[in-house]
Amino acid sequence: MIKTKVTIGIITHNRAAIIYKCLEGIKNQTVKPTKIIIVDTSDNTQTRDVVKKYNIPIKYIHLKKRV
């Protein structure tokens, strides 16, 4: 059987109020991702606070300056 590897990349800016919908959708998939990378360009830490509540492996990157 072939093991599928899935990496999910999410870029967000000031979306703490709705990032949970995205994470819930990922959590409920039948094929679980091997990596989830979130890049947050917001000027606050609210998105990070939401992400930390999830017990799934997430690499969170906070960019203070938009690129």
C-alpha cells in the first residue's frame, strides 16, 4: 500500500476569528497531513493563540513584516 504524504501550507493575515474553520477541516480529513505550515503576517498574536489550542503538529511562522 502506498502511503500518501500531504503538506498543507496556509498563509493568513488577521484571520484569528476564522482560522479554526480551516484547522477543523484539516483535522477531519481522512488522509492526515504529514506537515502543516502556517505563515501569519498579522501584527498581533491572536492567530497564534488559536493555533496553539490544536493538538496537531503545526509549524507556525509569524512574520512581523509582510513580504
